[in-house]
Amino acid sequence: MNLSSLTLTDHRHTLTLRLLSLTLLALWLSLPLHAQTGEPRHNLSIGVNGGVNMSSVTFSPKIKQKNLMAPTFGLTARYISERWFGMLCGLQGEINLSQRGWDEFYEDYPQLKYTRKLTYVEVPLMAHVAFGKENGFMKFFIHAGPQFSYFISDSSSIDGDWENYRYHQEQHELDVEHKLDYGIIAGAGFEFHTGIGNFTAEGRYYLGLGDVFGNTKRDYFSRSANGGIGIKITYLFDLKK
């Protein structure tokens, strides 16, 4: 496969991802419009969240790596606007301090180690749809929507005699070029109602659509996108119900 074919494939892949993001964003924005035929609700809740990201970076050319486990925590606000066909519909937003990045791993040479941690301020804006009895103990919910992040700092650690091995090392020396990151986030979980507030446990998947490093023809990587899964616990208390 020649260079022009690879470039065309990358462009098609990028276009597909962006079309997918626009489709999900349209669904997210249209949800309240459909919900206007339901029973109105005005439930506002705020709280705190915390958890872990199991992150990686999609490189092209590829880099061998395993998931990097790193913390995430922040503030959560949720507004339930409608009950529509048995579903509670609303919006949830967060402001999080979150670490992402990658952990390089080579099975044949375990002595070679490199870890890069990227710290972001993340703002996910998600449609919230919950299923179950409105005043019951437990509900199942799903989330989907865009996420925007801003890079604030990074750190790295390296071990092993890399000079004697023919592995890509360009990523070790590169500075983050694109500080604004964006993508799609989707998740599902359970919410538990108690006398002291509401607790949620959720799994999420993040698909980054931007690149960490430069992606022009002069740059080594044509793709360097954040991604991965996360586990999050959130505590919410009602301000208005």
C-alpha cells in the first residue's frame, strides 16, 4: 500500500468518526424535543464524582501499549426535564480533572518501559435517560453526548536502554500540540436512592476525535487520539424536586 492510499484511508477514517459524532450530537440535542410530549419534571441535582480511567492513545503508525490506569474526579450537575413513556429524560454535565495517556509495553522486551500521563480539564455534556420506578430504590440509566477537554500538564517516566532497540521513540520527545481535545462519550450504569442522597455506579467509553500531537504531512504521526474506558462513582443530592 503506498503513501497516498494510507493518507486516503486516514481521511476516510477521520470523516467517519466525525460523522458519527455529529449523529450522536444530533440525537442528544433532539432528545428534549421528543420529551416535550411527556410529563414535565423539574428535578435539579448536584454532587461530586470520582473514578479511574483506563486510557490509551490510538497512534498511526501504531505503538505497542497497554491501558494506563489514572484517576478522574470532579463536579456533577443533572437536570431531569420530562418523563416520557416511562423514561426519565434530562441532561447531565460535569467539570472533571482527569488523567489520560498511554503505557508502552513490549512483550519481548519487558525491560523497556515508557509512560506518559496527560492531565485535562474535561467537560462532558450528556443526554441522561433513566429506566425504572421514579421513586424506586434503583434505576438503570444510559448517557451519551460530546466531551470537550483542555490539556493543562503532562508527565512521563522511562526505563530501559531504548537506544539498542528498533522501536518508535518519536512520541517520547513530542510536546502536546493540540491542547483542545474533543470526542464522544457514552456510558451506562445504575442509580441507587437512599435517605442521604443518590449514588450512581457507571461504566463509560470515550472515543477521541482530535489528535494529541501534530498530524500534518510533515509530522510523524497522522493519528494520536485519546480513548479508553472508565469507571465512575457519583454522589448527588437534590436541590429541586
